[in-house]
Amino acid sequence: MAILNILEFPDSRLRTIAKPVTVVDDALRLLIDDMFETMYDAPGIGLAATQVNVHQRLVVIDVSEEKTEPLVLINPQFEVLTEELEEYQEGCLSVPGFYETVERPQRVKVNALDRNGEPFEMLCEGLLAVCIQHECDHLNGKLFVDYLSTLKRDRIKKKLEKQHRQQD
């Protein structure tokens, strides 16, 4: 297994719309394992393949405190089950060090394939529902900063660009 490089905002590759996974094989399962290792190392609770510059519809999530409930979503699609919105402090491994309040539906139904290519469906609420929506946004080239005001988004962008220049 390997720790993968996580793209950081405002990297334009984060805006790429991911393509559906067509084959679930050992190479994809290796990518899944590498993504979990990368996410746990970061540390985070979700990671979309887009964030590691792989533009396939693949997400890994683990919202458990003990990091013992890994969830793989291949070609995920979700349906909002409530109009009720919940505010959550969201962060993102591609926007390191920044946390902002975002409103999202608090209940969703997700359909996806598991790591073996088997279809499944689950009802999700709370943090898991938010995480699924956040990661699916990545697959569509969207970031949580897109939900913020232009002023906040630009301020975050400038700070991260400055950090990137200092690291180079």
C-alpha cells in the first residue's frame, strides 16, 4: 500500500468530472486500499479518487471514531430524502486547515457498488450523509468552498496559494 499525493485547492484537476468505473478488479482494489491508507494518514473521514488525481467515480469513507468502519462507494449516486437542512463544520483534505459551515440535507439514500463490484443501497443520516454528499461533489468537480461566499472562497484560495509558493 502507498500514501498518495492529495491535490490541493485551487488545483484545476480538482474540477475534473470523474468517469464511471467500468471494471472492478485487483488494480481498483489496490487503489481503494491506497486511498484508505492516504485518508487515515491525512487524517480524514472521506476521500474521493479525484483528490488523488484519479478521475473515476470512487469514494472511500470512514466516519467511525476508531477507524474501523471502512465504506467503499464505486459509482455512487444519492437521493435526498428530506428537505431539512443541517449545518455542519466541513473541512477537506484538498483544502487543508480550513473549516467552514455548510448546509446540506441531513438524510440521503445512496446506491453504489462495493469493493467487489456488488451493488448495494443504504440510508444515511447525519455526518455520514454529509460526508457522502461532500465526496460525491468531488466526483462532479465541486468543492465545499463553492458553497461559501466569493469573499471567503477567495481568501482561502489566496492563503493556500501563498502556502504552496512557500513550499516550492
